[in-house]
Amino acid sequence: MKIIEAFTEQDIAPRTGKSRESQEFIRHKPSSVEKYAIQVIAVIFVLILTFTYFFEYADTVTQQTHLTAESAPQKVRAGTPGRIKEILVADRALVSKGQVIAWLDSDLDYSELNALLAQLNKTEELLLHDESDLKATAYLRIINKFGEQELQQAFSQFLNSALKYEAFNNNGYYRKRLSYLRSQAAHSTQQHNKIDLKTSLAIEDYNNSKMQFDQDSLLYKQQLVTITDLAREKSQLISKKNGIYDLNISRLNARSNYEDHLNSIDELQHQRNEAKLATLENLESLKNVLVKWMNNHTIKAPGDGVYEPMPNVQTSQYMEGGQTVGYILPEKAPYYFISYLSQSALSKVTIGDRVDIRLVSYPYKEFGHLSGKVASISKVALDSGYACKIKLQNSLSTNTNKKIPYRENLVGEAVFTTKETTLFKKLTQGFLKTEK
């Protein structure tokens, strides 16, 4: 009995405790929160499900892309190695073709070279208008200002020919000589005309005398005229014929003198034209040498547009020959991006799809993204894929109104928004795919 009582006390005690906990749980009355928790969770689930039905979810495709333009920007290059002496154009300034953007360091004065080039153009215009006064002495003030041998040699040749041309024209030799030859030619013409008149009269007189001699010859046969008279008439007829011959020789001499004077005039004008052509040739040679030197020692705009310098280009910076200084961006040429669509992306991307472009060099979290739309898709596949042209909506301005400067080979990611779908469809499509 003691054993049974002990067992009962040790065994019943814990069982009695569990029973008490269960009874307490059963007796516990739930609060209002506990009563409606399941209903609240169900309502929240329905609301979330309803929200996913109306919430639109963008389906996207990402491809690599790069920047280009319809009128490609032109590179501004340094012609020869040297340090930048002065930059004449501000950043983003509108420039015209041939405009000097910067000068490279040199001993020569660029303003004087430009003045010389303008003066040479005026001298060329005077030569082409056949002016005799070239004002060549004005060039003497800069005769020793060229340090480079090629420039100095070209300038000396031009100046010598210009001074000779002026001396030939301005000291009176050409005009006096030309006037003299023209007067001699006119005199020869007058002499020729006078001799022509004398010859005509002499021929008429000879013909009359010949008729008289023929009549006297008939009378002589009838013994009406003596032999002495007939001989005297014949002698006079021969004399008149010789006179006509002499007049013809004089007329030929007058004609020859006239032609000689004309040839002398031609020779004189030829000498003047040779001096003029020599001056023009040396002038053009000097201009070419000047332009070549200036092209090598100046940095010029290769076309019209907006000047966009490379970063850190500044005065006293050393530039290698052919090094890119900046770009000339066409003022109204639209920019666009090119992406090459893969086989998997081709079926999803269509013309008109919205595209967000995130540049590698300008992180979109800091600079924002460029916005565009698909303008065209090539039907011919290249090695890289199908070319897709993306037209920018705000040029190179991002959605945060930050201007992206043009850079060659600017690349990034093109995020194509292919279609708008709801989050509910997206979740159910994913669930169905999983089930399948």
C-alpha cells in the first residue's frame, strides 16, 4: 500500500499540472484582436492582391549601346607639336570653319602674319585688275621679321618680283615706250596709206601713157610720127613703170615698219605680263607658305558648329602633332544611340518602345539617364546583331536636367521598356511557369 501510494503521488502530480494548463487554456476568453486576426490577415491579403492587379510592372530588355550623330562631330587637332600659347575661343562657343581656336608657341607674331596675309590679298587684287602701283615699298618694313628660312626665302622672292614690276611700270619706261611704239605704228600706217594713193595715181598715169604710146605706134607705121618721138614716149613709159615699182617697195617697207612696231608692242606687253605673272606666282607661293605655316602653328575649326574642348586643355599645355584638342559639334545635328539587338531581344523590342540610356562614364545615380525611343530596327543582321537606332528626346540632357558633353565612343546600357504589364500577371505567369 505504501508503494502504490508513493507511485500515485509521483505520477499523478505532473499529470494534474498538464490538466490544469489545458483547463486554463480552455477557460481563457480570447480578446477582440485574437478573435478577428484571421479576418484581418485575409483582408490585407486581398488588398495586396488587388493592388498587384492594378500596379503596372515594366518588362525590360537591356542591351549595350553607343553614341553617334547624323552629322558626325569633327575632331579639332594640333597640326604640329608645341605648347598652346593662347586659346581664343571659349568653351561651347559657336565657331565657323577655319576660325582660329588656339595659337601654338612661336617667335613670330600671329597678328602680323594675319595682317601680311590680308595685305597680300589686296596686292593680288591690284595685280588682277592690271594696276601698276602695288605699294610694294610697304613690305620693306617687315623684310627681316621672319626667323624661318622657308618664310624668309618666299617673302624675298615675292618682294623682288613686286619691286621689279613696279619699276617696270612706274618709272615711265613702259608707258613711254608703249606710247612711242604706238605713234611709230600710226606713222607707218599713214605712210602706207600715202604710198597707196601715190601708187594708184602712178598706175593710172602709166595706163594713160601706155594708151598714148600704142596710138603713136600705129601712127609711126603710117609714117605720121617720127622714130625719135616714139622712142622718147617709150622711155617715159619705162620710167613711169619703174616709179610704180619703187612705190610698191616703199609701200612694203611701210607695212613692214608697221608690223615691226606692232611686234615691239607685243614684246613690251609680253615682258610686262611676264613680270606680272612672276609677281603673282611668287605672291601665291608666299601665301601658300604662310597658310601652311599658320595651319601647322594654329589650331583651327574644321567646320561650323559648337566648340567642345577636351578636358584639361589649357594654356602652356604641350600638344603632340595630330593630338585631339576638342570637337566641333554640329549646331543642329541630332544625336542618337545605336544598339545591336541579340536574337532573344529582337522579338521583344519594337519601334516606339521607350528607352532609358545609362552611360558608363556618367553613372545614372549621379547624372540621371537619357531618354529616347526606338526609331528603327534593321532587317539585316550583322555580326553584332540587328542595328537599332534610338532617337533621343532631349538631346544629351538627362532626366535630371544635366547636360552630357559629347565624347567619342561614349557607351552605356540601353534599357528598353518592351511592354507594360501588371504585377498580378507577372506573379501569376511566374507561378504558372513554375507549376509547368
